[in-house]
Amino acid sequence: MRHFKVPLLSFVLLFSLSTFIACKEESKITAKEQKTPNIVWLVSEDNSKHFLKLYEEGGAPMPNIEALAEKGIVFNNAFSNAPVCSVARSTIISGCYAPRVGTQYHRRMKFAPLPDGLKMFPEYLRAAGYYTSNNAKEDYNFVKSDSVWDDSSREATYKNRKAGQPFFHVQNFGATHEGQLHFSKNQMDSMSTRTSTENVPLFPYHPDTPTFRYTNAYYRDLNQKVDAEIGEFINQLEEDGLMENTIVFYYGDHGGVLPRSKGYIYESGLNVPMVVYVPEKWKHLSPLKMGTRTDAFVQFIDLAPTVLNLAGVEVPEQIDGKAFLGETVSNENPAGRNTTFGYADRFDEKYDLARSIRKGKYKYIRNYQPFTIDGLFNFYRYKMLAYKEWQQLFDEGKLNEAQEQFFKARSPEALYDMENDPHEIHNLAAEPSHQSTLLELRSNLQQQVKSMPDLSFYPEPYFIEAGLSNPVVFGQENKIEIAELIDIADLSLKLFDEAKMDIENALNSDDPWKRYWGLIVCSSFGKESYPFFKMGVQLSKYDKNNLVRIRAAEFLMLHEQNVPNDLLLEIIKNAKSETETNLILNSIALIETVRPGFEINIPKSIFPPEWLEKEGDLVRRRIEFINENKI
């Protein structure tokens, strides 16, 4: 008998081919047998829908996302509930409103526990047999268990699942992150852009300068870079024979990232792109047809219940969101989903407290501390040339009314017609023809913040001390008091003469947080509240609560009343925590920004060294800004 030798290389090629064919066949078999779909999230960072050609004229062409949209669903009204990473991602992973569960501050000072009995939603998927992987950003403000992901790392991939095992995979794309715009003037002058700087559209609240044109163009280039990376990932799914068995979501993790977007409660910070592709095999899980666009509102609290619903997993009662895909979702009229709720609190060292309700084409914003200007210095934001230039042009008096509003006090409430004013320039709150809409949305927002209840009506330092161990229980135990604090805060919506007696009652209350909010209302009314100056002096000097004292000093100094620097330094020294110190310094930074001539020097030696060791420490950032008073 004659034997033939097979060359080694030929043998290797033959073996590889047979293995490849076998894997392909196995993939087809398991795809047919799989009883639940694979689910993939493709997440780009820091980009609102305004930068995509898919949504806006002049947006970046993103052919891979556009191709996905042609055979998927485009959501015209997809919203992050928060305009910043950790708060948005905490909302997503829990399906809960962040101010209800204590995860509303970016960056967290301490981790919050999940509500009793609730898990991060991928853990439920794992229990149902899914392989869960995340590549790679988490950024949660919650304590995370070890059971959420099979793998969460830069090497995480769906390919490590068992044969035939369904998977949920998250792939994050960071090329559009804010940090990519922290280039220097020399770098800007030496780098060209694919997008034309001459023809790039500008937002009406931005100045028309070479810096803003370049930043807009360069950011559209970054979106195209993300699109190419997404295209590579989708091609890999196709090569692996998985597209016919995989539901694919693309969305931005919140808005951004040019000035007045990330960190702010405007639509540029909240309205994100979202496309969902559902293959033919699983089309019964979508009430909407592929290849269409929908005006139905979806928000980040809805993502967790939607994925659980697609996987056939029961949605926990503690979740606030509502599924928009899955067998239990009917062919509902999109008009039935027409509302979204937004929240903005602390971003690094800069504090705010703003809430929004959008219903249909109308957007209502409640600025609970309207005297805190949007443009108050924030170290990370002002690393961007566009922010620095915008501030400089304001100081030089070279901005128009829409452009300079960023650096001025806001109104306590605002109403915008998003169809006719998509960039939220013209506040309709005082227009007689819009009073019925204003009152309806104001009432809706009041009901929202009271019903949760919203934990931000306690100052962050007190909340951490008294409520962080179990935020939901703490909120329910103090629901009545929180509602009373909200009622005091809303005195700023009345005429001063109508509110005067209730303000006086709040300032005389035995409850420190009622005094605290009474003073915030005084600051909101401006010079009208001069009858309370004497009481403000007494509270700034003698109140037993340190945060009441700084709010009293803030009220006085915002309205050109003198407060000795020694008193301010005493209040700072009395702070019991880094968080309390940061809140106090926020008020001082605001005063220094808006009151010409005010100067104070805060010795670093009065603080524990561990608060100042790193460049990113919040107290250190604030002290350096206050002492140097320069951007």
C-alpha cells in the first residue's frame, strides 16, 4: 500500500478551514436553537444628538451608525436623565432616578448602597444564564458586587462565553470624551480638521471665533472616528455570524461636550442619539418596525427594564423605568411616551441644583439656586480653550445677550418651546400666552421631586452623614420634611410680598434646613429681600449650623453687604468634612466671581494634608481658584 505525505503547512490550513467551517455550523445551529436574543450596547461618550448628521444638518457623517439606522429604529427623543458620566451610568445600571437613591453627585465622595433587594441589572441576566461582559467603563456611584459581570475590563469580550450561551455585552468608545478637547493653542494651530471650520454650524449661544469653529469641527471629526470603530465592531459580529441573533443598541452616554452641554441640564447635555437594531428573528420583541424613526420618549431609567424584558427576565419593582422593547410592550402610540425628567447636581467641585421636565415640545427647567451662574469655574471644564475664551470675551464685554447668559444669574424657572427654540435661548416663563403650560409643567416637576423624594434638598454633607447608609429608607422616613423644604424653595416662584411672611417663618425655624432654604430663597430674590439683611447678619455670625452660616454670608455678599473675611475663614475652619468644605468654598468662589473687588486668601495649612495631595482634589482646586482668581 502506498502512503502519501501531507505537507505540514497544508495540514495546518486544512485543519484551520475545517475548524472554521465547524464553528460556523455550530454558530448557525446555536443561533437557531437560542431561546433569548444576544444584546449588545455600543456606547459613545459625551456626545449629544446635535453632532450627528443622522439628526442635525451639519452633523458628522457616521456611515456605520447610519447603516444600522436604515435597518433599525432611530429614536428622536432619547434622553439621559443626567448630563454627566457617573450619574448617568448609575441611573442606567440601576434603572433608578439618582436623586432618589443617592447617586446624583459627580464625582461621588462615598459610594451609595443599592436600594434594599435591588441588584445591578446585569446580575439578573447572569442568573438567567447570560454571559455578561463590559469593555470597559463603569463609573458607578454605587457599591458594586462581584456578581454583576463575568468580565469587566479592557479585554472583556462576548467571545469568552460558553458555546450556545446568550450574552449581554457593552462596548464603550471614548474618542468623543471631553478630555479629547483639552488641546493647547499650539496643538490647535498645528492640527487640521477633516470637517470644514468655515462651514461648521455653531450653537447660537457660542461666540463665532476661530477657537469655537475649530473645536466644533474637531469634535465632529472625533465622532467620525468613533463611527469607524463601531463599524469594526459590527463587522466582527457579522463575521462571527451573530447579527441575526443579536439586538444592537447604539447610544451616547449623555450629552456634550462643547461648553454649556456636559454637566448642564439643557438638551445639549441630555438629548442623546439612540439607534436600536432588532433582527428578523426577534422582530416580535419590538412594537416599532425596523427602518423607521420614532418620536416616542425613552430615557436612561428605561434601559435596564428594556434589556431585562428582552431577555424574558422579570423586572424588579424597585426600578423606576419602563421597558420600551420586549414581549410585554404593546404597539402603543408614541404619544403615550412623551415625558422625561432630568437632574443636575454637583459636577466635581461645582455645585448646582437644577431639575427639568420635558413633555412633548415644551421643556421646563427649575433652577433652585438661580444665582449660581452656569459659568462658575470648574477645573476640568476650563481645561478647554473654548471655555477659557468664552469667559475672556464675557469679561471684555464682547458677547451678545444669548452668549453672555452663561455668565449671569438664571431665572428660578424657565420654559422653552423646543420646536421653535431648540437651543433654549428664549425663556417663555413670563409670557401670558404660555401660563397654562408653565403651571402644568411646574406642577408635574413639583410632584416628581416630592414623590421620589428628591434627596438633594438636604445638603450633600448632611446627606452623607445621615442618609447614605440607606438612601431610599432615609428618603421615605423624611419624605414630609423634604416636601416642606421643597415648598420653601418654591417661595422664589412667588412675588416677594406674597412670600415674605413664609420666608420669615423659615428663617426663624428650629429646623436648620428650613433656615438654609429660606436663605437660598433670599439670595434668589436679590435686592428685594433687603428686609432680611439684619437677620442674615445674625445667622452668619451665630447660627449653630455651619452651612446655614455660609448661606447667610452668601446672601449678604451677593447683594453687596459686607461680611468680614475673618468670619468666612472661621466658617471654613469649622467644616467637619471635605464635602462640607467644598460646599462652603463653592459659595466663596461664586462671590469672588460675581462681586467685583472681593478678595480673600485661604491658607492651605488649615486643611488636612490628604485633602490637598492630588491635583484633582476638589478642595485644592477651589482654593487655588479662589486665591489666584484666574482661569
